[in-house]
Amino acid sequence: MSKLTVDQKTIRQLLYDKHADFLIPDYQRPYAWGEDECSTLWDDLFAFAFPNDASDQFNRNDEYFLGPIVTFLNDDGKLEVIDGQQRLTTIMLLLRAFYDKFSHMKDQQSRKMYDDIQSCIWKTDEFDQPDKDQLKIDSEVASDDDKDEFLKILKTGETNPSMQSRYAKNFKFFQVKITKLTDEWPTYIAPFAARILNNVILLPIEAESQDTALRIFSTLNDRGLPLSDADIFKSQMYKHYSAESKRKEFSERWRTLEDGANDTFHPLRGTPMDDLFTRYMYYRRALLGIHDTTTEGLRDFYARDKYAILKDDQTLCDLENLLAFWQSVDSHADFTEPVNRRLDVLRYAPNRMWTYLLSVWFLAKRHDDNTLDQDELAHFLDLITAFIWAYALERPGVNSLRSPVYPEMENIVNGKDVTFADYRFEKDKIADRFHAFQFTNQRSITRSMLAWWAYHNEKQQLWSPDTVLEIEHIYAKKRAEIEPLSSRANLEALGNKALLEKRVNIRAADYRFADKRKYYIGFTDGNGTQRIGTKNAELLELAHDKTDFTETDIENRTNEIIDAFVDYLGENGLLSAE
């Protein structure tokens, strides 16, 4: 069981301690508090210290709880701050502002506060004298360009007009507040500082490891954004670049990578950078020959051999190239039309396994200029589409695909053909399963099949990535209430469904087919406004060729879709021999 040290402490007890040596580590996010947060803190502390604005109504036994500080003792003997960065940083700025004010005051109380605060900001020597070169807090935040301003302010108490960081602005805010308090209520200034030091409570929680500290943070913190796996990876990579110039270059490359990932990936869980590292993990797993279907966590995988993969200089280049590839996928750039059509179909995949397969394919098959053979890529996309669609009919989750997919990832990096030879489908059985399957709108495979069928039509144009497509019932549900089908199952059959732009579907949803036709094709309304029709090529063909869409049409179209998909499996070598 992980050991924890938990001990409620006042600010004085926490910072006055000779062993207090806090580090805001490189993987933390930049300081984020602004004037609103500082103003709230000041007002809350003042209301606590001076109930009803009266100094004599303060109860010395009262306490103000500021929050937890979660740390762990790193290999350098410093307390790395996992949670509490914002409040600890702000408290240090507040104390530094008080210190400057007390340095100009001669009364006994003020001198006492001056001495106490300096022992909270600076480390002391063997004679308990402050060493003005050694602060009790340091910052190595890789993505914080202003951290040096923070440390300079703490050391010197000086700012200048060119300083526009949050540190400088918040420090100036506290200076103004303290000056105003001194002018209006000069007898309050020393008691205010004393009550902050002696009665404001923090809850330092010291864990024995970084992982334990992160777990505690995730449990305690319901407001802040927990550190992601990628934040930890950034720390390890940053430490790898020991030279200052290389660290600066890394920070710039990381920031570009992070911005690109945020624009490109939109995962349901984790951060976009976590998503990028996950896609890269499958490539590295394949290179290592790992096909154990019990996939370890992202952080556990990269932590292998003391984060050896992250300390490999090739890793950052690979991540940059992998992101650039997915940006091209997202923008329809750098690919032939056949490839873009297949990628559009895969956007509607029933799970995300295709993104991992394609990431491995790109990293293993790319040329020196990071391009791919387009014909070979198109064939691969057909293969994984056919397999994932058919496999997901009964086992839709990504986890179920691990057994057939992991060995194929190894084949990809080893230059072998991808065949799914041990998982081929029997033609009659897979056809029967398709016919028996209920393609309800709630099942992801329904949308997947409709996307595949739409692009099966050679006349289908690419939908723009921002187009919202909904499932259209060609024989409307409303119509079925008035003119019931002989088999109610046909209403939800594949043959009665198609992908349709939301803007068109809203207008066409409840009409008979004769009335839907004009919405499919597009028309000019009574006000002279042009109503744009659909880009679904098949619906346009139906609208031009037919005046009605009947139950027989539903059944024929269902058979046509299923037969075509079974043939597609055969074309990609996924049907077992008769």
C-alpha cells in the first residue's frame, strides 16, 4: 500500500520549515490565476481576518482552509507540486508584497512580520539567516515562458512596465491592495499578515511517488484539470534535453505539437495529446512484438525501462510526422480521390481501431518524404474497412478487435501482408447475419454501413468534414403510421435508410416519397429562396428515377446493399474457401 504523509499546517508551519523546498515541475501547466481569483482571495482573507471589518472581533482559534497541497519527494530531494500550484504560487506573491511593505516600517509588529515572512520565502543558513539566492519555491514549467519573472519578483520584489505576465500583474495587484490598506487602516496591516500566516490552513499531502500523487490529485480535485499522461511524458522528454538550447527548442516543438493535436483530435476521453501518444503506442508495441490482448495503460507502456521510448530522439520526430499525417487526413489533403473516399467512409467506423491500424501503417510504410503509395493505401483501407465492419456486426467494441488486429500490426512493421487469414468469414453465414441483424439507429454499425454504401456509388462526391449527416428513413416513420408496412422490421431495414444532410433531413423527414423528392433535389421556395438539396448521389438518383418508394423497394435495396458488401469482403480476400 502506498504511504502518505498528511498533516494540516498553517502557512507559517508549511513555509517556515527549514526543509521546505517546493518545485513546480516542468510538466505542470503555466500559472493561470488572474486578478479575479486574486481579488476573491484577498476579500475572503480580509473578511476572515476582520469580521465585520473589526480587528477585535477576530477569534485566534478560527481557521481558514485554503486547500490541499499534493506533493511527492523527487530524486533531488525537492517536493514536486502535483496539486496546489496556483494557490501556493499566489500565496508566495502575496507574502512577497507584504514583505516589501514591512521593509519600510519600523514598529515592532511590522518588524516581526518582516522577519517571519523572509523565512517563508528564502531558505536560511545554519545561523537562521535568509539566503537571498535560494528561494523555497522554484519553477521549471516547460511551457511557461514567464516563470523567470516569477522567480525574479520573489527574489527582488521588483517589477517594471515591460512585465506583463500573470505573476507581475498579480504581484502589483497585491501591492496596491496592501498600500491602500496601510493608508486607510494602518493598524490592520501587521495583524492581517499575522492572521494569514498563523490561521490560514493548508493540507499538505506528501505521497511516496509521482503516480500516487497524481491519483490523489484526480480524486481530490473536482475543479482543476488533472495532469494528463501527455503532461508526464512532456516532463520526461524535457529532462532528456539537458542543454538549455535544446530544451528551448523542445518546448517550441511541443507547443506546436500540442496546438496541432488540439485542432485535429477530439477524443471522448483524455486529451488530444494523449490520443496522439496512443496512436503512436500501437506502432511501438508492434515493433516490440507485443500482441498481448491485455493492453496496458498508456502511462505504464511509456514508463517501460525508465521512459526509454520518450528519450529516443526519433520519438519526437515520429510524433510530429504522425500528427502531420492525421492533419492531412482531416483536411483531405495530399491524397488521391479514391483514398479520400475510403477515409471518409472510415470516419463512420463503429470503433476507433482503424485509427490505430492506419497510424501503424503510415509509420511503417511511409517513404523518406513521409508520403505513401496511394494505390497500396487505398487497398489497405478497403481491407480494414471490410474486416472491421463485418467483425463489428456481432462484436462492435474496440476491445474485441485486439486478437485479430495486434498480429496484423506486427505484420505491417515487419513488411508482411495483412490478410486476417485466421478470421475470414463464411459467405453464407455472414450474409445470413447481415439479413438477421437489426440495424437500429442507435447501433454504430448502421451509420457505418450507410456511409460505406453511399461511397459505393461512384458518383458520390466527398462530403465536407463539417457536414452533419443524419439517418434518413426514405419510407418515413410518419407515413408508416398512416400506411403501415406489412413487415414492421422493414421500417428499420438498411434498405430504408440513407445518410442525409441534417439541413435537408429536418425538412424532408416526415413526408411521403413524392414530396421528399423536391427536398432531395433542391428547389426555390415561394419567397425566391434557393433550398439546396442533398449531395447523396443515390438519393438524387432515386428522386429523379422514381415517383414512389415502396416496401418492395426497401426489400430490394436491402438485398442489394448486403450482397454488395459480401462481394466486397470477397474482393478483399476475407471470405473463407467454399
